[in-house]
Amino acid sequence: MDTSNPGIHHLRVGDVIVTALNDGAFEAQTAWVAGVPAEACEALLRKTFRAVPPRITVSAFLVTTGGEHMLVDAGCGSAMGPGFGKIRGHLATLGVSPADVTRVMVTHAHIDHVCGLVDDTGGAYFPNAELVIHAAEPAFWLNPANEAAAPEGAKDGFRVARRSLAPYEGRIRTLTDRGLAAPGMSLVHLPGHTPGHSGWTIASGNDALLIWGDVVHLPGIQFPRPEAAMGFDKDIEEGRRSRARIFAEAAERGLRVAGMHLDFPCFGHVVREGGGYGFVHEVWRPMA
């Protein structure tokens, strides 16, 4: 039994509390990386004392402000097996019921981000929640022509998206870049991993946090080698451009970031390091 970390970590952003919720982790392969040879990837992993083959952490975030509870993504629910779907237990530990969640801000419609939206009967797990998502995501995943044209091995992604979004029909709100889901919560379009892949900026007072979705899957590789893409990115080159842009912006501005696949508890800062970048984890501090 994995009891080494409770999988719950709070961060204050102005008057907002953002809580990282770990949903599980799985073993990956350096063969999934496009643009950097496997041997170089393994050397980078060993340099930072990481496991080879690497592991990918899955997380989502609870955003609490003014007595309202919102999520950025919903994890994978029961879709990836018994070692996943931990977010639901974490919410219960925090005293947040599914009915308490008023909004889910979706980064993109992949299995580990949206399957937690659905209960075991196929209904909405969050009965009172509005979904907010970039307009390009449902436009792509819910288009039968796109599914028909996809390789056989990619068709399940369309079924996942359709099954996960369907229970929320009538309460899905689409946005484009910089659109507001709620006061202080804006969408940042970061296409490439999927057409509508997006991050969400949480701003309060003079403080801010960018939750950037899947800009990074393998931190030990993609920070020092930003050209390292994932072979399952929908548009590898566009994903590289998005990653380069947001790395440079975060480093220049000193912007605090978080990501679904950054090492838990997921919060930190991007810094320039050598010919690439590094990641400085947020130092834990008690919340006043």
C-alpha cells in the first residue's frame, strides 16, 4: 500500500486556496519521447536521481474561494484501474462533496483529465457543476468525421471524450484564449498536445498561479530539453512552440506554475538553466 504521501497539498494564491490532489502515477517509457534519443532521456533521468523507466504523476486541483469549490480537471475516476481515481477520496477528506463543486475548468479531454467527471453509471459525478473548456476541444473530439479519420489506436480517445462530456450537455461553456471562467480565472490556450489544450491562470490581488495542464509530462527530461515532445501529442511542432513560449514567459515573469504531471505537489517556478530550463519547487510553508 502506498502511504508515503497523502496526496493533498494546499497553496494560497492571494485570497484563493489552490489544493493539489494526486490521482495516482504510472510507469512511462522513454520511447514515448519524440525529439530526444532514449539514451539521452535516460541520462537526464539518472542525473536527477529519477527512476528509469520514468514515472508520470497524475494530479488535479481544487480551487476554493468565497466559499465556492471549483476544480481544474477531474482526474481519471475508475478508467485507469484501482491505483487511480484518488481525487474523489481526497475531496471527501477535505469535506467537499461532489454536489459542492460548482465548476470544472477542463484543460483538455484526455482520459486522465475528464474520466473523473463520470460516475460508474455513466452519469455526472458532479451534479451541480458547469464545465468550462476551450471551444476547440469539443469541436475536435465530438466531431464524427475526426473520429472516422483517426487511426484505429486513437479512436478510443474520441469515445473517452464523448462519454465524459455527454452527462454535462447543456452546461458546457466554451471559451477562447484569455476568456474568463470566473473572476480572476482565465484560460490560456496552449495548443499542440490537443487542439484545445489550455492552462488556467488563477489570479488574486498581486498573486497568480498558472496551472498549465500537460505542457510537461516528464519534468526530468522536458525542462532541460524543451524540444522533447510526447509521441501522442496531436501536433508535436505546435506543442513544442507552446512549451517554448510558456517556459520563456514563466521564467521572465517569475510566474508560479503548476501542472498535472509535475512531481507532486506540483507547484514551483521555471528558471533558465544552461541551454534549457530548470524547475524550482515551491518551498512548503504553513498557511496563515
